[in-house]
Amino acid sequence: MSQSRKHSMLEALVNVLIGYGVALAAQMAIFPLFGIHVSLQDNIMIGLLFTVVSIVRSYALRRLFNRWHQYQHRHG
């Protein structure tokens, strides 16, 4: 039984949203170590943009692996 597209999207969103908080905190701690000084608002926007990219990546990979699994199941 394969995972539905809706379930794949939900899993990807939850995964990325939980990671967003960690990533935002990491940005705020790491950027200054490299001389990058960004306002909280800019950090939030940077994090949101990377989050969108991450959601698309996660969903696409999940669907690719699901398709691969279905192919393997059908063709032994």
C-alpha cells in the first residue's frame, strides 16, 4: 500500500515546519560568526524562503521514492 499524495505533503510540511524553528535559531547563531548581521525580520524571511525550497524538495523526493517503490513492487 502506497502513501497518498496528501499524506506525503502533510509529512513533508510537518517535517519542514519543525525544522524551521531549529534552522532559524541556527541562522541567528551562525550568521554573526561569519560577519553576517541580519535583522530578525530578514532572518525570518530568509528562513521562510529556504523552507519553501525544502518543502518542494521533500515532496518531490517522497513522490520519486514512492514511484520507485511501486515500480519495484510491480517488476519484482
